[in-house]
Amino acid sequence: MNIFVGLMVIALTVPHQTAGRFDLVCVGTQKTTTTPARRWEDRIRVDLGANVYCWKNCTVRSEIYKVTEGQLIFENAAGVTTVNRVTGQFHCISPAPGEGYREIDGRCERAEFTPLTPRAF
């Protein structure tokens, strides 16, 4: 009986743990105050349980600024990024040295989580 209860607990908790870990594959357009719009794509690794995210090859992890029912908000020195959790709509605005500001608009889709690279220390 105890083994059955233990297996049920594991079965019920595993989906919950993985539900908060996912990648976002995003595509859209990027423009600056001095350049025309061009195609843009990127990948964001998200771990809601650890409250961290990172871009592309994940060399720098950042704390997630805010999570609401409707939005993920990422904020760092590079600017502010919002992703609508219902529609996937992506918006980012950040300083672009020598070009004023960079603005990216696009759409993200959820993808399988790419594990975060372990830290050396």
C-alpha cells in the first residue's frame, strides 16, 4: 500500500515540476531608430520554479522580473521584454548604442526545455 501511495505522489508531482520549465522559440521583426525592420529570431530558456531565464546559449542567467497569469516579464540591463502567456505575443525594447533604441515585436511558441548549463561553482 505504501509503495502505491509513493508512486501516486511521484506521478502527480512530475508533470507539475516540468510544466514550469520550457523554452520559448520566438520569431518577429527587429528595428532601431536608425535602421529598418528585419527578421529576428531567438530562443529563451525559462525555469519558473527557479525563477530564472537565459537567452540562446545561456551564458548569463537572469532572474525573472515578474510572472503573472497573463505575462512573463524579463528585465535586465539590456531592456524590458514581455511575453503574453495566452497569445505568445513578444515585445522588447532596449537601448542600442549608436542606434538609439531597439524594438522587437514577434510571437513565441513553447518548446521542449533545454536544460540550463551547470555552473562550475
